[in-house]
Amino acid sequence: MNITQEQKILNHLKQGRTITPMDAVKYYDIYRLSAVVLKLRRAGHHIIRYDERNSSGRGTHARYELVREVAA
């Protein structure tokens, strides 16, 4: 059975972990994390985004966190 990108990211977030685009590429080979997060939000998951400064000090990147799952 193939696990979808949405399932991979949701499982990651359900473990209480956050995720950045670099994490998504490194661990799951997902290159459009924002699109996956959008699909999860449209499914009713409450996911928030934090903007963090890059380690170089120039620019920012996103970090996503699951706040609340879809009510059963």
C-alpha cells in the first residue's frame, strides 16, 4: 500500500513534531510542502505556520505545526 504525501506529513505532525520544507525533502522526498499542508487544511486539520529566519540570517522559511486534528 502506498502512503500519500498527505498521510506522511499528517503522521509526522500527529507525533507532536513540527516540519519545515527542508525536513519534508530530507525525510519524505516531498518538494511542495505548502501544497500538502493546504490539502490537509482543506480537510479540516488546523495547522499553523511560523516564519523562521534562515541560518544564514537572510530570508525566512516556514515551520508547520498541527494544532488540532479533525473532529471525529
